[in-house]
Amino acid sequence: MRGRTPLLLGFLLPALLLASAARAPDPAHGAGKRTVVLITMDGVRWDYPLRDRLPHFARMAREGARASRLRPAFPPLTFPSHAALATGCTAARHGIAANGFLDRETGRRFSEEREAAWLLEPPLWVLATRASLSAAVAAWPCSAGPWEGVRPRYYRALSDAGSDEQRELWIETLLSLPEAERPSLVMAWTSGADAEGHAEGPEGEKVHRAMGAADRLLGRLLDFLSGEGRASRTTLLLASDHGMAPVTRVLDLLPLVPKSGYYPFVAVSGPVCNVYCKGAAQEGAVAKGLAAAAPGVQLWRRGRLPDRLRYAGQRTGDLVLLAPPGVTFASFARWSRGEDRPAPRGMHGYDPETCPDMAGIFYAWGAGVARGRSLGEARTVDVAPTVCALLGLAPPPHAEGRALALR
């Protein structure tokens, strides 16, 4: 879940134009160069567009390509999933273990400040920039700050990127720039239906309304891209980071874990929990206590995680817990006590192999995309190699996915 910070459009557009005027032309982006626009819609489950019969999603599928579902890498949480979309890697490689985690080597907690530096693999905007292609990024999780000294040419943090509508207008403004100023890669996060899914569950009325708003936003962008020959030079990719499953029970782990000072450090992200222990004795005691107190919850030691999860990285906890579908861990004790914040009725983060509700959407439209193409099931790790193929770049250096055949 990401926050929303609305800004006046009058601030965004002049600021962008002033920044554009101050920059030197980009000689690598000459006439005929393609622009790839990658937009994510947070928390949009694979079946939402079909379920609600949304006309602009249907248009995108009819005039372009659609995956039957987009399978996220584990864990299907906002930050790890956006890292997978941007790097083509699973958490074991890209290093974003959850929405909250600990770096055991430094003792630092994951922070959204300068968060790009937490990525262990280069994201798309770095690959593009290093290839002399300009990039633009707005509100993308794990994009704040430089990555090994590299930043995108145009950037808007979540705090100053405005609403979804303002981000769409920002994209229009970027794509209306003179050829030398126009970015080759645009990446933007939008709110989708994530907050509404958490609040009411995937069948909630607010989810339907949020999807209607997302469809209208998509329609405006498609209409813009259809004008003045933009469709012949622009490829639009639309993805979601994960789906959403109904929740009926919240389990508060914190009272169940014996703590001594700072350790063990308990990092909860929905139904996923990483527990960082101080020594083997504490790890054994915590594992024994949780196994007895949390029936139905899967518990693994870091060295014994299932290979299929691709999760045994340097930042996962000494113990990794996964709640079954329908159950989530309390991020704060007050959730389970019903104080101040209502318990969620929808959640993501479950094993994508066993919980189909975790699958998201993927659509492609525009230059280089065949009309009416069915892609079958795609994976989040396939998106970055696909973007690279469209831009004529080598795939990400350690990509675990493959470029999708859009033609």
C-alpha cells in the first residue's frame, strides 16, 4: 500500500517544463526512437478488468496484447514486486525482502529514503541511462535516490508526484516534449485498487469504484497516445504488482515472541514475517514458541526455505513465517484489538503458487505489439526483459525472466 499526496497541477507542469528547458538535448533520442511507458496499478487482481467489464482495459486487449494473468514473484508485496518488475529478478537477487526488513550486515532497517540504493541489481532506469537513453520515473517504489550514482533524467517522488490523474498528465507532458527532450523510458506507479482492497476486501464496492476510475484514467492515456502518430512510436505496458485475497482473521505475533532488548527483530509485511535473531539459541527458542502458538502458519529457517520461493537472500530473516490465505499478521498490536485502525479485509503476500488471487494484470499496446495477441501466463520477472527488448537493450544482467513475444 502506498500513500496519496495530491498536488496542484499548476505546480507539476511548470516545474517539469522548467526542468526540461534547463537540460541539454539528448542526442541518443533521435527521430523514430521508441518510447516505452510502463505503468503499474497497485493491487489490481488478474480478474478485476474482466469482472467489471471495463471498456478501456478491453480496448487495450483488443488492440494489443494481454496476459491471462501476471504471476508475481514471492513475496507478492508492493516493494518486492516493483523491484522484480524493474530488475527482472526475484527477491533472492534484487534484495528487497519485504515491505519492511532488516539488513543483518549493517543492522539498518529498510527505509524509503534513498531506497534505490537498497536494490542489489540495476533497475530499468539505470540500464536505460547507462545506454544513453533518458528515463523518467514517478512514485515508483524503490526509486528514491541514486543507484550507484545514477538517477533518471526526470523524477517525481511519491510525495510530490500528485494524484494518479496528475501523473497521467505528467506522462502526457513528457511525451509532448520535443524529440531531443522526450524520454525513451517512462515508469510510473498508480494507486490502482490496493487501499480499497485492503479496506473492504476484493469484492468491496470501493474496489469496483476504484477500478472504474483506473479504467477512465487508462482511457484518457490511450486517447492521447492515439493522436498525432504517437502510437507508432510509443509502447504502453500496464502491469500490477500483485492481486488481493479476502482476509477473515488477524494474528498478532508480537506478544508470542520472547524479546530481549532489540532482538529478535520482528518485521511484519501482511502475511509474511521475517524474524531476525541474535544467535542460534534465541533462534531455536523463538522457533519453538511460534510453532506452538501459531498453528497453521508455515515457519522456515533461512537455510531451509523452499527453492521454488526464490527467497533465500542475504536479507531474509533467520526465521520466515507465512500465514495461510485468509489470515494476516498484525502490523500493529492495535489491529487485533480493534483500536484506532480497523482490521484489513483484504491482503496480499501469500504464496503465488498456491493462492491464485495473488496474480495481477499485464497488457501491452502500441508500437511493436500485435493486435489481439494472447500471451498466456506471464511473470513479473518477464517485464524488465520485455522493456529492454523493446528499447533494443541487452536484458538485465541477472534477469530470471524472459522477454515476452508481443508480436
